[in-house]
Amino acid sequence: MGNLMARMTLGTMAFLLAISLVGIAAMVSSHGQNSGGSADGVGVSRSVEEPKYPTEGVDPYEPDPVIRQIPGYELVWHDEFNIDGPPDPEKWNFEHGFVRNQELQWYQKDNAYCKGGVLIIEGRKERVVNPDYDPNSNDWRRARQFAEYTSSSLNTWGKFSWRLSEVRIVARARLHPQPGYFPAIWTTGPGIWPHGGEVDIMECYRERIHANFAWGTTEKYRPHWKSFSKPIAEFLAKDPDWLKKFHIWELIGTDEKLQILLDGEVMNEVLQEAAKNPANPWSLVVFPFREKHSIIVNLAIGGPGGDPSGAKFPMIFEVDYVRVYQRVAGNGKR
């Protein structure tokens, strides 16, 4: 993250604003941050006060066809990826071309498909001609004549968004790490990045699992990060089959705080009052994690993910489902 300030050109911003009701003006993911934690949000205990997401009787090696209910919540949006073929265009948009962080992949919709109740995003080693190539351009997106890799990135921009202080986002996924592999499940809020906020519910790169929050500073496009990562080796030490199984990532939001969980364990959290944007001339957002956010699911290659030259292709990122639960009024949570 830190120095990875790859951001969209004004033309790209205008394009996204045209298609997105949430007004995404600049989008950068947290790719590259590798921190063991942060002092932000001091005073937040790492405990889960919400009911645990039900997983009784679920085969961890297979897709889970049962839509679970959570006490105190109502399921308001979900995609189970149960119909073989392309992802539902009523729920998802696709990014196209070179996008962020000087990653190596060319995003295209063809690399994402549903099969056997799972969304599969493939990272492929294949050459694509860049139609925007300009050898004199200072923009890395235009200066590359070719892309040597392709992948897909899906999002709900302009279709669906939810106020993070009121919802619980649950995603079940299976990872297949190797060099250059960089999947993510994340959210972004309204307006200019990072003042609209970013939550990296799941990132995996360089043999670590990452969980991060980002919001604005007094400098345009420069985020404040509250980051956490854990080596995959620690999960494998407890369970040698960890990478063969699906796992559940969650984002739980209240008026007081946000928590990112992996299989019921809190990975990172932040107080709403700590994640406050300073006064600035380019954004009216004060508390970005009380705003409406959209969801992004993608598989990047290279960039912060490292050199993919030693990887075996295709790379695979599997997502069993993405579910959004709205807190029922009167359940006492703030």
C-alpha cells in the first residue's frame, strides 16, 4: 500500500462516474501493504460480540448450498453462483484493461465463470494487445504495448451498495497461492479514494493473508492504513489441509466499529471514531465506514503479488458465495 499510489486518469474517473451511482472517482486497492498491525483504534477489544456465522454440518472441501440465517440480521443481497456460465450481469460489472497498482494482468470478463456452484476467476498466461498503447505516454496503462496475462475483476459499483455500519458481509472462498497470485475481496465507498474508505476483507499475496482498512489524510490520494497480515504457514501449521478447504471471511459493521473475521477469528478492527477523514477541499465524507460501500472481487497478477514467472497457469480463485446481511432494527447493536 504505502507508496502504491497508482490511480486512475481523469478519463477513467469520468467513465466510472458515468456508470456508478456511488461516484467512484479514484480506485486503488491496498495491494502491497505488509504490516503486522497498527495502534489505530486503541481500546477496541479483539472479541466478536455478534452471533457466530453458522457452519454446522458444512463440508469444508465442497461448496455450501445452504443459505444460512443469522439471528438479528436479514439477508438483503447475495450471489450463490449456482447457475453455470457467466456471472449474473444484473449483480456484477466487470473492469477492463490495465487498472491499478501497475499489476500485470489485463482485466476482461471472459476469465470469470460459474461452475458447480462456485465462481471461478482464472489468471491466464496469454498475450493481449493494448489498444490504448502510446509509446510516448507517461501513464503505465498506455505505455505497455502488450499484456502477458489476463484475469477478471467483478464489482457492484452503480448496482448495489450498503452502509457498512448496518451490515455483515460474508464471503466463502478457496485460495490457491503461488508466485504472483493476488486475489481480493474488498469494498470501496463514495467519491474520491481513499476518502470514501476501503476495506480489504481478504487479500492474499506473498504467502500471507491480509486484512486492511484505509481512509483519508490531509493529502489527496494518500491513505491512512490500519493493516494486518498473517503468514499462511501459521494456518498450515494448525491444519495441513487449510489450502484445500473453503474459508469464511466476514466484515461486521456497527456504529461503533468494524471487524474483519476469518473463520470466526478477528483479523483486524477499527473504531469508527478513529477512522475519520480530516477536513479537506475534495471530499465531504467524514466517517467513510458509515457510508455506503460496494463490493469488488478480483484476481490480480504481479504488482505487489510478486513475480509470476515461476507460477503454473491458469491461476485459480474460487468463491462459493457472497452474502450481505442487514442488521434488523431494534437488535440493540450500534
